[in-house]
Amino acid sequence: HGYFKNMKALTKKHRKIVTQDEADFQHDMKLIPEKTGLIWHKHPAKELLKEDVKRGVALSMKPQELRETRPEYKSFSKTKFCKEVHHEKQRQRAKPFWQWFRNKEAREMHESHVNELRRTWISDVEINQLSEVMERIWTPTLEERT
């Protein structure tokens, strides 16, 4: 009986703390200005930049010059766009490096899977052969039946 009474009081205390924390959080969130900027990873400029880097357009000019080539790019500040250009160039340069590791890991997983299948198959074949031998040994022939 005392346990439940204590738990009830403790739960009431914790609820009060949580309610106050929630109120404080909501108050603080109202003080933070809402972001009105664009989100790069959802913007069509991201895909256009990928293509420009892939085709080599971004390599032949500075990021600020590239920004002037498309209206989608101009939606972002010079600083933000320059960072994204450098990031995309680095991402495309690093892609073959990471592909090699991905392919190596996949190859190793495939080889492991094939070896496991081979072991299972060999085991199944051995069991089938053993079953056939046992069946021949234990199944009487026509001569033995008569």
C-alpha cells in the first residue's frame, strides 16, 4: 500500500517537472527566429550542380562565376553556393574511392555466401549418398526375400 502511495506522489512530481520543461521549451522556441532560407538538398539547384560538375562546367570557372550561369543557383548566397560547389566536386572525386571499398565488401560477402551454399550443397549430397547406401544395405533384395 505504501509503495503505490509513494509511486503516485513521485509520478505527480515528475509530471509537474515534465510539464514545466515543455512550457520552457515552447517559450524558448518562440524566441528563436524561424528559418526562412532555402534547403539545399531539396532544391533543384543541387541536381543541376551535380550535372555541371560531372560535365566539367564547374571545373572551368570559379564558383562565383558558375553561380551566375543559372537562376536556380542565384537563390543561394555566394558563400552557401561556393561551399556546395566545393562539396560536390569533392564528392565526385571521392566516389570511385568509396565504390572500390563498397565493391570489395560486396565481393567478400558474395564469396562468403557462395562458400556457405557450397558447404550446404556438399553436405546435402553426402547425406543423400549416405541415405542411398543405407537404403541398399537395409532394403532386402528380391533374392533375400524369397
